[in-house]
Amino acid sequence: MKIAIMGAMPEEIEPIISKLDAVTKTYYGENTYYEGTYHGKDVVVAYSKIGKVFATLTATILIEKFACTHLLFSGVAGAISNELSIGDLVIATGLSQHDLDITAFGHPFGYVPEGEVCITTDKNLRNLAKKVAQEKSLTLKEGNIATGDQFVADETRKNWIGSTFQADALEMEGAAVAVVCKALNVPFFILRAISDSADMDASFNFDTFLDSSAKISADFILSMVDELQSI
Ligand code: 3QA
């Protein structure tokens, strides 16, 4: 077992890298990969840079070059659901690309031939997360996440994404990671802590809460690594 831990921004993975032992850095594909151990388990950590394209590249390299067998994503997200507040943890059941649009040909939003609108995450990893949350008395919400190459700071756009994809949160990388992991048959898990509500206050709240929410997500991911054993 070799666990990939991925974020999009430096702030999302720094709280993880700082806790690793025996770290070696590898520069590859214009990015830095941190190999090390966490309480004896082999991990490879990287941030992709923002958006679906960079996320695809990094997830692929973590699997193909570093031979990771599981992928855990840690980061922040914008809330769609009114039940999600800043700092809340949400795990993705399924992920969709909200900016993928060939509807001119009669297809639904998020669909391309031979793809699927919503990709489901690994059930064992989700169950493990619920167990960890229970043990630590943390509230963990589960929902669909919508991904697109857009920082959403608009109530109308956010509500459209929510109703079109039955999404509870949105971000800019998860569905890309899902496409890669599904194609390469690697169990994956997407965790996000809410940094903003994708509304007109989103950029201000994002700047204010990026560090604290990223840390909430990172700490949870490390607890999961501790309990990842036979799956
Ligand atoms: C936003 C980050 C990107 O990796 C996606 C955060 C939180 N709130 C969001 C929202 N819409 C879309 N995604 C999110 N992440 C990058 S823009 C800020 C860059 O600042 C999730 C996310 N409302 C860089 C400094 O200039």
C-alpha cells in the first residue's frame, strides 16, 4: 500500500508535509512530489496547482510514476447546501464536471460519450472516514461535489450547479481526480472543508478561511491514514 495525498494549493498540503518522516523531494513534470512516511506508512504528497488540467496531470503521475495504490484528496470547497458552513467537512459520494457542456447535441450537462456525468468514490474509504469521524466525534457530511475551472462567486451560478448536478459543494479539481482514478482502477477519496459559500462574499471568505479550513481537512486525512490498513 502506498498512499497518494493530493491537494490543489500549497496551503492544502503543507499541514500534511510538515508531519511526515524521512521526506525526499522529487521534481517531475514541473511539480514537486514529497515521498515519506506517516506513522510508518508510505505516502506521496503533492499539490497540483489549481484546476482540472493540473489535477489530472498530478493524479496521473502519483499513480503511474509513484505507483500509489490509493489516492486521498484534501482541500477546501465552496458550499452549495445551506447545511454546510465554513469549517464543515464534506466527503464526496460522486463528482461531476459542471463546466462540461455538449448540450448542443442533446446530451446532459457534464456528459461526454463514453464518460459519465457522476463518478462515484470508493465506498470502503467513505466508510473508513465515517468511522474516523465517529471516533473523533467530528461531524462529517456526505454529498455530491461539482468541479469546474471556475472560482464560483455568484449565487445564480452556484444554485444552477446545485440543481443541475444535485451537488452540495463545489471546487475545481475533484472530478478530474475521479476520472483518472476510475480509469486506472485506484480507490480514491475526496475530502473538503468549507472555506466559503460560492456567493458574493466568496473571495473574501476564501482568503480569510483558506488556512484554517485546509488544516481541518488535512488533520482528518492524517487520521484516516492512521486507520487505513486492510482496504
Ligand atoms: C480556488 C481554489 C481551487 O483550487 C478550488 C480553492 C473553494 N471555494 C471555491 C469556490 N469556487 C470554486 N472552487 C472553490 N478550491 C482558487 S482561486 C484563489 C487563488 O488565489 C476550492 C474552492 N467558491 C491565489 C492567490 O491569488
